[in-house]
Amino acid sequence: MLQCQPEGRYVDGTLGGGGYTEALLEASAPGGRVLAIDWDQGAIERARSRFESQGSRLTLHRANFATIGDVLREADWPRVDGAVLDLGISSFQLDDPARGFSFQADGPLDMRMDLTLPRTAADLVNLLPERDLAKLITDLGEERWARRIAHAIVTQRKSIPFERTVQLAELVHMVVPKTADSRRIHPATRTFQALRIAVNRELDSLKQFLDDIIQWLAPGGRLVIVAFHSLEDRMVKEHFKLWAKTCRCPRNVPACTCEGPVVRLLTKRALKPSEQEIAQNPRARSARLRAIEKLPDSSA
């Protein structure tokens, strides 16, 4: 989708384990440059060691991809030929119990992608009023049993505050009715997802990135985003569709001032992983990929 060129400039906005960065470096060899961004200092340190031989072809920057404009200005990159986001948490974060993202192993109820953030998942679980907690789990986790879960949390925390991942997962497992879905998806999945998104303000970051990146894409430049959550995918879809419209003016504007569409949709519908890919990598099962190309004559 990115169609990397030998002299192009590419952004990996979610460095993680470095898989996309490695692919970008290979596809844009020998002269292409890659700017890789991650909020997690651990990801930056691992990549610095892994890609030491790449020299000036790779720039590593510790930041939230929401600040893409500031990062590109600091790197003195006036335009980018392609950018990719692989949203959510990395396997390194998920597999480390100390980070508190997973209910599969016991760990502190943390969930911060950036360990300097002021509040943890435990803070939300222990301090939010019941109504606010239920709304958070409903809105960000799309959990139908959110009110029941929130009530159980508030009842239990009066005597025992929540500090561990397994402690919360077991409570959710007890109060959520068993369904056919329970065999495939752990009952705590949506609650953990909602807390993680809230702690890291992930939807706000994605919106800010989308609002800014279109200005930095070179004519003919491409943007690819992989989302694992319906709210993220919906936001990406809506932005892409808006940019592809001939007219984007508000309804109350008497005459259109647009100069045609800004992008071409490369994916009419989100691309989903094949059964073979899911078998090889079960974590890919909910992935949705969307891509656009900025039109050559676009003024955006």
C-alpha cells in the first residue's frame, strides 16, 4: 500500500517492536529515510540497539504520534511520502505483566503506554464515581454489561481497593453472564480495553494525528492505518471519506469553496486478515486496515 521509493521519507508512528520500521527501511533502500516514533522509552531503546547499523537512514523519536507536526518540524522534514500507524498496544507491552495491560498474567493495574503519565488504570477503577465508570466502560469498551460491572467494582473497592490485573479480571468474569462469545473472548476484554484507551487518551491522540498528518503528506504520499477497535476504525473511516469528498463545506455555507477531493481511497472497505494470517498470529483477528493516497494536485 505504501509503495516505498528508494529516496522517500516515511513515518512509523507506532514503532513498538520495530516490525514496520524494518519493513520500511528494507522497502526504501538504499536511500530512503524513516522516522520512527513511540511513546514508550523501552521501544526506543530496543530499536536503537536493533537498528544501529542503519545510521542516518533511521531517526528515533520518543513522542506520542499525536504530536506529529512538532516531531516533523524538529526533524526538519517538510513533507513525508508515507506514514503508517498500527494502533493499540505492542506485543512487548502486552506480554510484560509489569505493565498491567493483560489479564492473562497478574501484574499492577497500570496500563500506561508512557510511564510518566499521571494516572493509572487503578486510579480510574478506584476513584471514578459509579456512573462515570459505567459510562467509560460503555463508551470506550462497548460493553453491554457496563453498569453491572461498574456497580460490582464500586461495591468491592469499599473494602478492598483494586491494585492487580487478575483481581479486576476475576471480578468482571464473575458478574458478566456467560454467553457463546465467552469461549472466544474473555469477559474482561472490553473492560480492560476501555480503561487502557482512557488512561492513554488514545482516541484524542488519533484525532489529533489525523487532523495534522494530511498537511504533511506530499502529493502522491500515502497513509496506512491498522486499527483493532471499532471506535478507532470508525474515526479513520470518517476522516478518509471526508477527505475523499468533492465538497467538504459545512451545510450552512451558501457556496462550495472546496477545490475537489484531497485524497483517493485505496481501500473502499477495510481490509481484514486472512484465516491463514489469523492462524499464524491470533492477535491479528480484529485488525482492520485502511489506506489513502494524497492527490497530486491537492492543496491540503
